[in-house]
Amino acid sequence: MDYKEFTNIFKKQVFALTYQKQLEFALTICQRLYFDYQNFYDHYKWGNPELLMDAIRMSEESKNAPLHKTKIEAMINSVEAITPDTDEYGDEVGSCALNACVSVLHSLGFLLTKDPLDIFYIGIAFYDTCDFKLQGKEVLSEEQRDNHALIQEAKRSLIQQT
């Protein structure tokens, strides 16, 4: 399945999930991508992995009780401040850390808007992270990338989780 087919299927599935399932999916992906941010921090000594984990925990806490809008907005501002700029950190490590932050920002945004498009973007951040890691190792055509085992597994994983 090529990228366009994948995104169409994935988007439909994400939009069909209940709010709780969407939130669970978001948390799963954010937790998986967190380690890329930790790796970035270890490499560049820039950022704040504890704050990013606090933001993930905040999203998790929302499963038990609604969070106040101003608290979520404040956390969004805090996460934006620790998000790597690709002009300064444009390598694979920086791009993967950026995707970790993007997934957390969309998770927090989802708490405010309940828009399933945020959940879709979280999945795409995971896919893009797999793609960055592959591109860091091999130069492939778009077709070769679509058919690579790592990308196939990312697609399969995202579709199975939704």
C-alpha cells in the first residue's frame, strides 16, 4: 500500500474511534516517541525531557477528570518552548525530537478541541519518525521507501492500533 492509500485508510479509522480510544492511541504514540526526544536531549544537551513527560502525564490524567483549559494552554506554551527548531537541529535526531513534541502538542490540542484530526497528525508524526530513521540509513526512491520493511511495519502498526 502506498502512502496515499495508507493515509486514507488510517484517517478513516482514526475518525471512527471513540474519544477514549483516540486518547489511548495518542498516549501510546507520545510515549513511544518520547524516547526520541530523550535521545535528542542526551545528544545536544538542549530541551527538557521531564517537561515533555509531564505533558504526556497531563494527557493521561485527563482520562480520569477534565482539565482546565488554561492549564492545558499553559502546558502547550511550555512544550512549544522546548520543541527543537529544525533550522538549528535539522538532522535525524532533531527531526525525531520535533515529531515527539508535535505528537504531544497535538495530544494537548486534542484535549481542548476533541478534533480527531489531531489524532491523525499524531500517527503521521510516528510514521514520519520511522521515515526519518530510514532516510538516515539509506537513500531510497519513494517506491522503495513505501515497500521497505520499516515503513510497512509503521503502516501496519498504525492501522492495527486504530
